[in-house]
Amino acid sequence: MLGQVMSERHFVKYTFLKLDPAWRRLDGAQRAEHKREFMAACEDFADGHLLQSFSLVGTRGDAELLLIGEAENLDRIHELHVVLAQSGLMHWAQTPYSFLGMRKSSEYSEDERTTPRGFRGKYVFVYPFVKSREWYALPADERWRIMQGHITVGREYPGVDNHTTYSFGLDDQEFVVAFDTDDVGTFLDLVQRLRTTEASRFTVRDTPSFTCLKMSLERALNALDGEPVAAEALRTA
């Protein structure tokens, strides 16, 4: 779901959820109510903010649902998760992974990264990224030279869009790297090519990697138990 967005240097929060299998054995009406409560919390945040949902059912064994939210301050991110925790669904959910980043212009490219923008591709790929301290010890002009080769390779794949955010001091990783595309094979080819660049030598960590399917929150929630929330119930919730 896309809400109205404003201002710059937004925080971007990646929240991965995994449901207790016992939740699927609850009565169908109870599960439907849990979904409605969860959707209501998300809809409240999306009124004025950018929030998108993704399913990992079938692509990961340790995460099933991803929410990516953007806000102008950490207070709003905090409020979202407080309200989410009040939903019945979250009583049965774990958060196996959680990444926090901030939008910031790159020192190596003129690509616009400060303005909130949604993922447009059908498939989204996310992973935390850390570079070596040796990288930061290089002279600035040397780092710039190396990154130009890395960026050049990326631009050979225009069907893959980059949504990298910065996490220095905010979270365990230095970056949250995210791409979207309609062609999974093209993304795989891009990553394989990037392994050959000089910049790749300075990678310390770029896992775990998450393959996500972009979809409405209603559809992503229904994928958790295979049962839809009735449209009439949603209208009256």
C-alpha cells in the first residue's frame, strides 16, 4: 500500500515476520480477525507514509512476510510497531530479521536516493551489506575510481533498480541493499557480474539474502494460511 510521502532523509525499516505454525490451527474466524487487526495498523501508518508488503512464502524457510515502511523520524517507525504488536497476529509472530536504514545521496553517483520511492518491480531482493575497514582506509579518489567500475556494471542491467539505504551507527550492517525487477534471471546475472568487480574484494558480509514477491498486504496475509479474508468482513472491520 502506498501512502502520501513528504520531506527528505527518511528512515526505511525492513521488518521480516515468521508465524508460529500453531496459528494456522486456530479457528478460521479468529485468524481472519487477526489479519484485519494487522491490516488496520498498517493502513493507519500508510495514511501519510510509504508502506509496502511482500511475501516470502516459498522463497525462505525463516521468514514469510516483509513490511518496508518509510517515515520522516524514528518516532513514527516506533509507533507503527507498537500498534502492530497490539494485533492478534503479532501474538503468534516472530521477527527473525529487522533492518533499519536511512536515505542518503551516494558519494559515488548522482543517482537520486533521498526521495522516498516505492518498489515497482514484481520481485524484490534484500540483504544487509558490510565493507571491510581496508575499504575506508583507501584515499577518497581511489574509492571513487573503484566504485565507477562497479556502477558501470550495474547500469548494464537497466531492468534492475537499486534502493540502497545507509545504516552506519543505526544497525549492525552498514547498508541495506535492495533491488527490484520483473526478471529474476536478470538480477542473478547482475549479481554474478558484480562478483568480478574490484569493489567486490572489499565485501565482508552480504547475507542473508531475501527473495520477496511484491503484493498487496491482503494477499500477503492470505498467503500465510491460504485462506482469504472475506471482502465483506474487510469493509465492515
